[in-house]
Amino acid sequence: MTLLVVLGSFSYWRIILILTVFHLIIDFTKTLFKEINVKIFIWDQILHFVSIVVVWLFNTGQEESFIIWIKSIVENQNLWIIIAGYLFLSIPASILIGNLTEKWQSEIAENGLKDAGKWIGIMERILIFSFILLDKFGIIGFLLAAKSVFRFGDLKDTNDQKKTEYIIIGTFLSFMIATLFGVAIKLIASGITIK
């Protein structure tokens, strides 16, 4: 019904029927799972989006242009280098930082959310990497200052010097890895070689 309102015409009834069938199949498949977690939700949304794109492509006759566009993405080496950078700076970098700081983890009392530090680190590295690719280095300083302000309350209220040092080491490792990776990938993607 919503599609009829959006398209404003019954002449598109075939498109509406096809999309409705796709929608019902996807939603029925989703009901086969006992609980809907984030992965299932993301796949559900991807499949809905892909079904709309496929129907749109075939209805407008642009499937050949779309294939050419996909081919250009697949052959774009710089894009894959950047994607590899984002992937490394997520979980693998977290594991690396966790291994580098492992000897101090048992010395601090953990009273925050489970894995919150890991996710904060992933987000900050992705932001730093993105800002480097966009040549927005000033925002990185703002990000570090903002994190310091938020962490200041935690660190001010505790007399635990070890926890403070642990947080600073983790933050600097995270920033250093993201910055080095960002600059290296930017140089590689722009074709600059270091002699």
C-alpha cells in the first residue's frame, strides 16, 4: 500500500507485487530464527535493500550500467587498500592493543561496561583513519581532547594511578596505530613511495 502511495499509480502493480513477494520471503525467513540479533537484523536490511535495487535495475533497464559500476569498484585497488585499513583498525587492532597491554590488565579493577573500552577504541581508530583520509587533522586533536574530557571524571575520582596509566597507554597505542596506518595507507593510495 505504501508503494502505491509513493509511486502514485497502479501502472506499477508488477513492481509492487514483486517487491511484496521479496519482502514476505525475507520476513518469513527471519521468523525461522529463535531470536533476532544484530547480525540477523543487518542481513534483513541488506536483503530488503538488494531486492529493491534489483527490481529497480531490471525495471529501468540499467543492469548493464550497474555491472560496469560494480566492475569498476572491484578493480579499484585504492578502495580495497582503504577497506583493508578499516578492517585492520577494528578487531585486529583491538587484539593487538589487548596483547600489548595484557600484562597490566590484571592490575586494574574493571568496573565499567563489558568490552566498552574495545568498542571505544574501534570507533576512535575508525574516526582518526577517516579524518586522515579526508585531510582533517585538526579534528583528530579535537577527538583526543574530547576523549580526555570524558575520561577526566573517571580518572579524577579515582586514586588508582595504575588505572590512569593503563587508560593513557591504551589511548596512545590506539591513536598511534590509527595515525600510522592512516598516513601509510594515504601514501600508498596516492602512489607516493618513501625512499
